[in-house]
Amino acid sequence: MPGFFRYFAAIFYDLLLLIAIFFLATAILLPLNSGEAIKSPLVFPLYLYSIGFLFYGWFWTHGGQTLGLQAWKLRLVSNNAPNITWKQAFIRYISASCSWLIFGLGFFWCLWQKDSKTLHDLSSNSYIIRTEINADD
């Protein structure tokens, strides 16, 4: 694990971008529903959750770097390959979501692990690395 602060800073960067994507995804959906909000308490959240998966899944499977990971010089790699698969991305996304639902405990798990892996690292057979280490970092 490249550093707790660096990792959460990358998550924050990605969250800002994802919120903008959620606004765009909502704007695309509104005309299809006569400008009205979708009233189903399940459909719209699942739609946004799927958009989130496509966002992270694409970046993770195509180079291992979201924009937040790039900015903080981090990269997601598979335990046994340079890039993760879509299956690993799905497992990672679901398990990271569950980590947030239990108040971030899956993220804080890395503090007690010898290899500093989070629960979603362990479940998806992947992990975050630093891409560049400078003397002033």
C-alpha cells in the first residue's frame, strides 16, 4: 500500500469526477422519462451504481489508473498480471462498496495487514502500487 493519505486523496479526486459523471448520466436519463425523476426507489440508484462500475471498471482494466490514481502516481495491478480483468474489477467494486457501507472498515483493514492490503485488494486479487518514487516524496 503506497500510503494511506495518498490513497484517500486519489479516492477523493475520483469521487469529484464521478459526481460530475452522475450529473451527466442523470441529464441523459431525464428526457427519456419526460423530464421527470424516476420514481422507483431501486432503478435510479442501480443505474448510478452501474455507471460507477463502468467508470472504475474501464480505467482499472485499461491501464489500472483512474484520473485520481494518475494524479497521485498510483496504479492498480493484478496479483498475477499487469492489468486486472473485468471479473476482478466487478469483485473489487462490489467489495469496495461493502467496505464503505461498514464505515470504511474494509479500507482501514490495511492498517492491520502485514502487506497493507485492503479487503477489496484481497477479495479481487489486486493491489495498489506507487508508479514513481521521488526523493522528495
